[in-house]
Amino acid sequence: MLVGLQGCGKTTIAAKLARQFRGQNRPALLVAADLQRPAAVDQLKALGAAIQVPVFSRPPGADPVDVCREGVEEARRTNRSVVILDTAGRLSIDEEMMDELVRIQQATQPHEVLFVADAMLGQDAVETARRFHERLEFTGVILSKMDSDARGGPPCRSAEVTGKPIKFVGTGEKVEDLEPFHPDRMASRILGMATSCRSSRRPSRPWSATRPRRWRSACGARRSPSTTSWSSSKPCARWVPWTSSCR
Ligand SMILES: Nc1nc2c(ncn2[C@@H]2O[C@H](COP(=O)(O)OP(=O)(O)O)[C@@H](O)[C@H]2O)c(=O)[nH]1
Ligand SMILES: [Mg+2]
């Protein structure tokens, strides 16, 4: 069960997770439980079609709790090993949304309730996570939009204040942009340790017969014809996006 504010990335994450499960031979069923926005169901259906994962939905006006309950039954009937409930969010926390989520949780008893923390939300992410956790006791956090310029400190704090682990990181809008959480990479990002990237991306020797082209294209660096030293057309040390090759 995925929970979080509107626009934090739940629907996108639902498809990303379903795709990962499919790759592990664990067929998933996506359940479109966001009946707040008419386009939300269509969005999930489009993503489901792109990754060839079925989507369970009901017409507008249905009760999201019933949709989720029926979705789980449908998954049992059709031998799906994983059910992913894509729930509705709101622009800010409200009691009606929380009540709906609590009722879905009680009706379906999900193994995981994952809070999606939007990296771009800044400090608000911490308070939002705390309020969700008070009502729902989620089991883990997924950080979304980590490809943005945000460093990611506040969303990490949202895991810390709730004592729950960060399980995945969303690194882009595409369905393949999902990675397991790496604490060391996150720590470097929060601390702005771009210089460690600089040294790791430079060749260990000034010139090598086998590696220069690779280094040149990785760093935008070129070798001066008259010397054996390297110069760089682009600065190599920069803000390290999550998906950069500095690993
Ligand atoms: N750049 C970026 N955009 C994302 C990411 N995850 C979701 N989005 C975008 O954020 C917007 C809201 O996502 P959506 O999944 O609809 O959020 P929901 O309302 O919580 O279901 C969409 O335009 C997504 O394409 C991400 O990891 N990186
Ligand atoms: Mg959605």
C-alpha cells in the first residue's frame, strides 16, 4: 500500500515496483484506488499497459476501500503474487484522506505500507511523514524525485523521525528509474561531497593506452597534445545526481 500527499509520486512508484516484481517473476496486480482525481485511474492504466502489468479499477464513484478489497480478491483469483494499492493523496493532510487510508489498511491488511516522501518537499516532508505515521504506522519510506536538485536531507529525516527504513529511491519519471537505497551515496549527497567524485573519475595515470577515451567522454576531459596532463572542458566536480556514474 502506497501512501503520501498528492503529486509525491505514488502512482509512478507503483508502476516502478510492479515492473521490478515482474522482473523477479513475481506477477503483480496494480489497484487504482485513487478515485479523487478522474485522471489518476487512466494514468495508472497507461503505466500498467507500458509495463504489461494488469490494473484493477472500478468506475468513478466507487468506494476506494471496496476497490482495494476487491483488488486483493482479484489478485488471489488470478494467482498474482503481489498487489500494489495506489491510494489517493491530497495537497495537504486532511482527516477525510487519513480516514480513507486507515479503512483501506484495516480492510486489506497489507504487508507493507510505504510512505512516499517527495525530495522536493523540503522540510515539510518531515512533518508530513510524522502525521501519516501517527495514523497509519507505515512500514517503510520511498524517496521520490531524487533526480532533482534537492539534496535529500529532509526526506531522510522523515524516515528518521518515524524510525522506519528507507527502502527505495525514485530517480526519474521513467518506470525503470527506481533503485535500492544506498546510505553511503545519500550521505555523500547530503554533505555535498562532489570532490570524491572528481578523484574517482580521473585516471590514475596521466595517460593510458587503453583508457583515455573512456575517461575523456566520462569527464569531458581532453589531453593536451603537447603535454601528458589532462584538462577538462567541463568541470568534473559537480552536484552529484543520484544516477551519476560516480559509484
Ligand atoms: N523527476 C521525477 N519526477 C517524478 C518522479 N516520480 C514521479 N515524478 C513525477 O511527479 C508527478 C507526480 O507523480 P504521480 O506518480 O502522479 O504522483 P501521485 O499523485 O502521488 O500519484 C508526475 O509528473 C511524475 O512523472 C521522480 O522520481 N523524478
Ligand atoms: Mg496518483
